[in-house]
Amino acid sequence: MAETILVTGATGTVGSELVRALINRGVNTRAAVHSIIKGDRLRHFNPEVQLVEVDYHRPASLPLAFTGVDRVFLLTPFSDQQLIINQQLVDAAKAAGVQQVVRLSAAGADMEPGIQLGRWHRQMEQYLEQSGLSHVILRPTSFMQNFVNYQGQSIREQGAIYLPLGEGRMSYIDAFDIAEVAAAILTDDVAKHHGQAYTLTGPQAVNHTEIAGIIGQATGRPVQYVDVPETAARQAMQGAPQWMVDSMMELNALGKAGHLAGTTPAVEQLTGRPPRSFQEFAQEHRHELMPA
Ligand SMILES: NC(=O)c1ccc[n+]([C@@H]2O[C@H](COP(=O)([O-])OP(=O)(O)OC[C@H]3O[C@@H](n4cnc5c(N)ncnc54)[C@H](OP(=O)(O)O)[C@@H]3O)[C@@H](O)[C@H]2O)c1
């Protein structure tokens, strides 16, 4: 019988790309969605997808979502509840007897002492590792999509990217490539990837002046990068929870110092084609980066 794959975080940046990638491969895909209304949009683009509503604040919603599932893509939201959500999802996968869990983590999760964001991900990876489930860990670098999701408004309205990253180069990855890797693994032999952790990066590291130039070229209007001092960056995040501000600033400091510039051949090895460049990303998403 054909396998069923459950995608958590299915309406989000990586999850929605993964639903597309699995449906394109003809896989029975079940999307765990926080609300059916958001899921409807996903179904509009992928009519074959099954939708199941889950709410991590209502763990009783999980067993139904996992019923009859063979493999799971496990993604935890960026939340102060992520450790407990991860535990509930791993426990639900175990109770349902799934064959494989592919977990989205973050590059540097295995660094010691690393940074808080990485340490949380490492704790979540360890919970999965100790579950006895066959598992694969994906550790991507920062997403190119952050320039649509978080910098998109200032790019569209002011033609500016405000970030505290100095001249630091970073090897941003397109969420499309993370999804392609996840889809390749989720449709491959389970034993082949069991226990592996793959660090996924874009093809090259770019600095933010270069990114502004690339987006400017793709959208046909100039974009400038403004290097923001740390205190101003903290002020701009006023209203966000302190744990979020502190952990993001810690990540930014690593980026500014040039520690997030490494690349790996993992995307090409796992998908058979090189990861997308920032130019390709900007071209694909140019309409989301132009003024309304
Ligand atoms: N952004 C980066 O540069 C980066 C880099 C490396 C690793 N990561 C990791 O990637 C993960 C985030 O991935 P993403 O950006 O693809 O996520 P995302 O776009 O923020 O999407 C999160 C998903 O989780 C769902 N969700 C949130 N709360 C829920 C709840 N209570 N019950 C059910 N579903 C819920 C959301 O649905 P609703 O929207 O409907 O609530 C959404 O589908 C995090 O673990 C982060 O640490 C991110």
C-alpha cells in the first residue's frame, strides 16, 4: 500500500514547499494545519493534499493526525513552547508506530557551547534520537525567505534592508531546497539515512550589501542595506519577548563576525542538483519584494 507522509508546520515557509514537493512526487501527503482556513489555501495549490487540524496547545488533537501515517516531517514553531511541542510530536509519532521522522533543526545545533537557538534545537534532536524512532536531522542555515517574511515590508516600502550584520557573509538557503532534500529523504529507503544529520546551506555566502544589490536587480528598483547598531536593532524588536530578542541578537552577532558563512555539498548530494543561488531566489520572489 502507498505510504502516507504527515507534514507538520504545513502552512509555513518550509512546510508549504514540502507539501508541494511531495505532491509533485505523487506521494499521499497529509498536511497538519493549525486551522482549516489556512489549510484551504494550501489545498488550492495542491488539490490532492489531505488536511488535518492540529493545535499543539491541545495535544489531544495529535493522535488522529498521526493515524495511519508511515513517515513524518517534524517542524517546531519558533516559540517558547518548542521543547514541549517537540516532545508531544515525537511521542505521538512513537505511539502511532511511524517508520521515520525527519526533523527540521538548525545549522550549528551540534556546536558547543554554541548559541541558545542551537542548544534548544540540540535538546529537541536528542529527544528524538532517544525515542528509538528511525530519524534524520536537517540543519539548515538561515532562510532566504527571511527577506520576504521579515525584511519584505521595508524592502517594498522603503527600498531598504535594516539588519545588524555588518559586512558578515552568510550562506543563506532557499526553503525550496530544504523541502527538496526532505522530500528526497522521505521517499528514499528508511535505512539509508537513519541517524544522519545533514547541514544544508546555499551555494555560497553573500553579504548584505550584495543581497540588496541582487534584490534591487531582480525588482528593478534600488535597494540599500543599512547596517544597524546593536542597540537600535534591539529597540526595533521592542514588544517581542525577551528570549526572542536575545536569541536573535546572539545569532546576528555570529553572522556579523562571519561565522555563518560555511557551505556544504549536502543539498547537491541529496537532490542531485546544486542549491538555488540568491539571484534565483530573488528572481522567483521578486513580486513579493516590489511595492504594492
Ligand atoms: N528562519 C530561519 O532562517 C531558520 C533557519 C534555521 C532553522 N529554522 C527553524 O525552522 C523552524 C521554523 O520553520 P518555518 O520558518 O518553516 O516555520 P513557520 O513558517 O514559522 O511556520 C510554522 C508553522 O507551525 C504552525 N503552528 C504554529 N503554532 C502552531 C500550533 N500551536 N499548533 C499547530 N500548528 C502550529 C504554523 O501554523 P499557523 O501559521 O497557522 O499558526 C505554521 O504552519 C524553527 O524550528 C526554526 O528554528 C529557521
